[in-house]
Amino acid sequence: MVAAGDAAIPSDVALLRDELLSARTELDGLREAMSRRAVIEQAKGVFMERYGVGEEGAFARLVALSQSTNVKLVQIATDVVARSGGATGAENGRSNWIDRALDAFGEPAVVVSPIPTERGSVADFQIDHVNRAAVRWIGRPRDRMLRATTASIYPSAKASVLINVCRRALATGTLVGAPWPVADDETQADADQRRPVRVHAARVSTVVLVTWQVLSGRVTE
């Protein structure tokens, strides 16, 4: 013990400093853990409402998505919460920078998020963002496509192609492409619907960017 009026022993000062730093580090770690838990709880709530499942089912889907994309669970949860909030803002979520960037892109483009099952597979994809070119090309109002699944938007053949390329892009993290089927039941107003089209999918964090490229030439009937 240091007597009154005596200078503090350097070793005592160093010990106090180390204890304070340790306490601060522990407190910061606790705050970070609480923050991670909070965002995971929010993401569970989003999945519970979106898929009509219980708390365990929602968490299982988050874990499955984390494992299938090799992305940390907290990042998955953060992205899920961010996308959920972005879909309810002014002008149907147009405040999100992704929408503005996509609208500046000339080709049809959408951003989709995976719909995971509890077993880890991806059953379908939800449409989160649609650019103006895609609205014109697909021929449906934007608000009819947002939050819809690809299977509900496209006929079975096209939905199957789209889901497969998105699954591959999500699993591999590479750019995946495939020929896009052209069918007579399409309602696309664009005359380019009779030209060969190729669909491309690329993973961006935990979502998939999908674009369509109209090729030169015409499809022979």
C-alpha cells in the first residue's frame, strides 16, 4: 500500500493500467456480443414473419444460409435485417442505393435473396430489387414483383433456369450464365423477346444479382 504523500510505485500504476484495459476490452466484447445477438434476433423475427415458422425454424434457416454461402451468421443476419428495412421505405424502398445503381444499368437486372429451408437447401429466391429496364422487359409493375418469388413470376421452365443459376452463383461465388428460354406465353412488350437471351447470376454478399443480355440475331421458330 502506498502511504499518503508518497509517490505511487511504477509497478502498481502499470498493474492498474492493465486491469483497466482488460476491463475495457471485456466491456467492448460484451457490447459487441449483445449487438450481434440483437441483430440475429431481429433477423429471426423477419424470417418468422416471412416464412410463417417458429423461432427455431427461423434460426435454422439463418444457420443453413450461413453454411451454404460460407458467410458469418451475424453478417447474414445484418443483411436480412437491412433488406427487410429497405423494402418498406419511401417509394417502395427506392432510398436504397442498390436500386439507384440498378436503374443506371441499361440491361434488365434484379437482385434476389435466397429462401432457405431448415435442411440447408435453397427452395426459391425472393425478388428484392428490380430496375426500370427489367420492369419494361418483364412487363409487370414493380410493386407486383417486389417480395415475390421467382417461381410466382415466371413459367416453370424459366423459373427452373433462374433458380438453378442463382443456386450455383450463391454456392460458388462465381459468375454463372445460361441460355434463357424463349416461350410464346411471355408477356414482354419488348421486341427483343424474339432474340436469343442469356441470363447471368453473380453473388454479392448474401444476395444474387441477376442480369439478362439480349444477343444479336433472331430465334428461329
